[in-house]
Amino acid sequence: MLLLSLPALAKGQQCRETAGIYGEKPTPAQHASMRRLVHEVARVEGVDPAALEAIAMVETGLRPAVGLDCELGPFQVMQFWAGIFQLASPSLLWDLRINATAAARVYKAAFARWRPAFAALARNPALRKAGFRGRALDRATFAAMAYHWGRAPKALEGHDAAHAALPASAARYAVNFKRELAAARARRARG
């Protein structure tokens, strides 16, 4: 279990001064252990273990971090989720198991909001410019993009997904997630 001594940051506090990766780069054995824990959490929460690992890899390379908007941990979980998940303190999000559980639940909720019309995002100019190649956006990538851009399902409702206003950061996130998902699945296949 990974629990850092850094306190949670107060709401509204400028995080730009403290943003970044914390701690030493994990050894390959530590990284493998962290991935196993993430996969265990994913199975318990009912999400694809490779998808949950891919989110952490896109967010921080599966390393503890503080984001520019005070997101915490390897999954860069926004601190307001601590209240939604009834945690005693946002600082508990530094615990890898808790951070992964919160991320799995956010991802799972986004996955549930999928609509077949969202597959047309594959033709969206922002996604194409970010390097997305494919005939249709898949549900897992949509859920990851919504994990990053929380407003995605709401912003796309009632719009032609192929022409919806999509932030460049969300498009890049989707492309990076797809790459990391393939890598996570390859690692899992190798054992």
C-alpha cells in the first residue's frame, strides 16, 4: 500500500507550485506490484484491469503526483470525489488502493454513459488532429476520455459527435489512452 505523507491540498489553493510527480521512480518490481494492485481493484470494481492501468499510465505513469488543479495520486483523482465517496479526508486519496478504487468508479460511471452515437467521435477533427485512427471510437476509449473531460457525456448529448466541440486535451487523452491500453493488454498477455 502506498500512502504518502503529503497532506491533501485545500480547495482553491494554488497547486501549480506543488504540482508534479512525488517520490522516487519505482523499481520494476515495485511497478509490477502496483500494477497487480490496480488489476485487483479493477476486478473488484468490475472494470477492465488493462483499462484502469492505462488510465494511471496516461495520468502519471502510475506514480504519485499532484496535478495542476490539485488532483491527487497516480490516477489524478479530483479531491471533491473524497466527499462523494465519503472518505474522512481527501488525503486518503494518496493511498494507491483508494486512489485506484475512486478512479475505477469514475471510469465505470463514464463507461455506463456510453451511447452508440458517440462512436462517430472517430471522425471528429480534434481526435483526428490528435492522431486518432479508426473507424469508430470504442466504449473504453470514450470512458477514458470522459474520465479526463468529465463533461464529455453531457457536452455530447444532442450533438453530432463527429462535429462536437472537443477540447484538444481530451482528444490527446483518448489517443494516449488507446496506446496505453494496447500496451497494458500486451503486458497482461505476456504474464
